[in-house]
Amino acid sequence: MLDQNLLLGAGDGRLGVLANDGKKTNEPTKAATANASSLIRFHSPATGPAGAKVTIVEFFDPSCEACRAFYPHVKAILAENPAQVRLVLRYAAFHKDSGLVVKMLEATKGQGLYWQALEATLKSQPVWADHGKPQVQALWNFLAPVGVDVEKAKRDMESTRIAEILKQDMADGVALEVERTPTFYVNGKLVSPVTPDGLRAKVREQINAAYP
């Protein structure tokens, strides 16, 4: 489970930033409908039952403060609806050097540690993700304690396969007109405004429709 220290709503103002980003995000509803195949790819990290009738697709940037602030809310929704909801992650590496972090995360898949690495990445984000001068190599210091074989991951992250995953996700983001992170779709429907309550309401709407 995610460390509760990632619940950032009070004190640091990041949920305010998160809400503002949601209001500024374009609403690419037509693109989401026309490019439904662009929402989910076979390589996309996913958690939750494959047969769930409600799927959240999140385009996120591991360097994004709002993505970090949102993650506990997403985890809570999954925990509250373990049989009904599935989460699929897509990359939108907009910040400087975020592409490297995506490759680091993807390299942990082969070790069966992707979700542990993701949570360590988000928890330690304030240390390595300074937007002016990110220190992404420092992230290895936080991945090793969750069991990641750092030397193996460093080799694996240079693979053509991982480069293609990042390239495909970025191309799909362009096709869907994703311009900010996080951007959420629930069963192909854009969540707007991007707030915890807005996401929860959209999920509840789709659960009620899918499980009458």
C-alpha cells in the first residue's frame, strides 16, 4: 500500500495546483472517442481485475507533483472497488528528464517490482525531481531498498523495447490531445475538472452504469 505520507492535501498546496491544472486541460472528448485504441496498449502497466467493467486510464509524468498528489486518491478508489475497477497507466513525460525515469520504471517490470518502484519513485519525488535541475540518478538510491537490482535495471532501461514503449505512449498522448498531467479517462470518458472528487464521481457514475 502507498505510504500515507503521500497524502498531500494539507499544507503544501499541491492539490490546489492539481485542481488548477485540471481546469486548464483541454477536453479532447472527440479524440478519445475517435482514437479509443490509443487509450490502452498491451504494454501498459495495469492493476486490478482484467474483467473489471470500469477502467481508469491515467496519463502521468513521474516528475509531476500533481500526479504524486493524486496517486493516493487513485489507490483509495481501487481499494474501495476491488472487483469493479482497473487502473491502466500511460506515460506523458513532459518534464525534463522524465523520459529517463520512465525507462527506469519500465526496467523494473522484468524484476516483478514495477508497482513497488512506482511508489518509491513518487514518494521520493521531492528529492530527485527538481524541475530546474532534476537529479534523476538519485532515484536509484530509492529503488534499491524495494529490491530493484540496480545494475540490471540500468542495462535493461537502454533496450529498444523500452524506448518504443515511451515513444508509443507519447504518440498516443498527442493523438488524444493530452497536454497536461494527470489526465484521466474512465471507460473512455475524459474526467474534467481534474480533481479527486471529479475522478471519484466519474468512477461512481460508470460503476452504477456497469453494475446496476
